[in-house]
Amino acid sequence: MQNAQPSHAIGVFDSGVGGLTVVRALMDRLPFENIIYFGDTARVPYGVKSVATIEHFTQQIADFLREQNVKMLIIACNTMAAVAADKVREASPVPVLDVIEAGAREAAKRTKSGGIGVIGTPTTINSNAYARAIHTLEPKYRVYSQACPLFVPLVEEGWVDHPVTRMVAQEYLRPVFVESIDTLVLGCTHYPLLKPMLLDVTGSRMELVDSALAIADQAADLLAEQGLANPHRGRPDYRCYVTDVPVKFQTIGERFLGRSLGKVELVSL
């Protein structure tokens, strides 16, 4: 692999389509950066797989993106980040960011009471990865975690502000509301699409932390620090690689991205 250059792309990867919310945040925060997205759509979901399998698949994807001469890797999948982020960092010659660390840092920065809530998929919540990351930053902070398994299928169905989704959110957040927390981390890349509805449900009780926005800010800071921000002010190049193209991928992907997905290339690892 060549040395990282400012003109090289940022590599973002996820087990499926959810990481496109991170790509969307990067496009808004860093409008001149080239971006390559990889979604392992043939092997999703990762949550039911063994740690060894997740580590192997994650390293395969990281290797593929490094072969594209990316200047930074962003692990946009919470399951991948919880299980394999350290392994990817050990093997990577370029900086590696992940959504769990970014979300934890932002939550620790924003909380005033030291009480932080985390909502995510059962796999992410059971991994306790957010709590560990937050306690590494500040051991005294209290972390309350709540699994929300129905949110992902509801988002993929397009029911981001449906009465059913609102009712589900109220049920999931009921036990969260009784805890003494002032900050709530959206610990899944699908959840930013629910943010307007969640803001309405939570009201003024707590501030929401969007890991996608947090990691876009972190990426911007790191590129500036290392002199790797793209100086070119022309139209950036966006590429999307997947391992399978389900019928719904284009539709769901454009909903997550908030714009046309463009060309999607099928690859085999």
C-alpha cells in the first residue's frame, strides 16, 4: 500500500446498509472528501456470529479497503467495533476510527450529571462496549443500557415516524426515563433516522448523541491534525461496494444516505 495522501478516500465499512448514516454525516461535514463505502450485505447480520468469525470478516473488509489506498478507516458497525476494532487498529498503517469510541467520547463530553444512557441492538448492548469505553474516559460516570431490537426492522421498513414506531420507542424508553441520566447515545447506525421522533419522545429530558455526527467530527479533526484533509475543491468521488445486492438495498440505502446512492459495485472477498 502507498503512503496515505490527502487525495485518497476515507474508507467506511459496515455489516450492511446502516453505515450509510455515517457516510451521510461525513458528506455533510467533509464535502470535499472522497469516500469508499463497503457493506457486507451477503453475510449480514453479524450479531449472531462468533467473535472469531466477526474478527475474520472485519479484517477481510479492512484489507480490501486498504488495497483501495484509503487514508483512514471508519468502522461504522457497532458489532464490528465492539468485537474487532482493536485487531483492525493493530494491523492498520492508517488511522482507524469506530462509532463506539466516537459516541462514548461525545457522551462523556456532553453529560453534566455523569448519567449516560445507551440504546442499541441486543448484541451491542450485551457486549457492554459503550459502558467500557465511557468508563475508560471517566470511571465515575453511570451508564444505563437498553436494547431496542425492533428499531432496526422498523427503520428498514421506512417507518421512521410511524405510530407503531413511536409506541415502541415509548415502551423502550420508559425504563430509561426513571434513571438519572441527561445524555442518551444512539448506539446503532440505523437510529439517526429515528432522531426527530426520539427527540419528540424524550422531550427536554436528555440530550441525544448521534455517533454518526460524532465520528464525522472526529474524522475532520484527525485529518486536519495529520495534514490529510483533501485540498481539492472539486466534486468528490463516492464509491459503494457490497457483497450482495438485495432488491431493497438501493431503496433502503438512499433513505439512509438522503440522496442518490449512485453506482453500487458487487465484489467477492
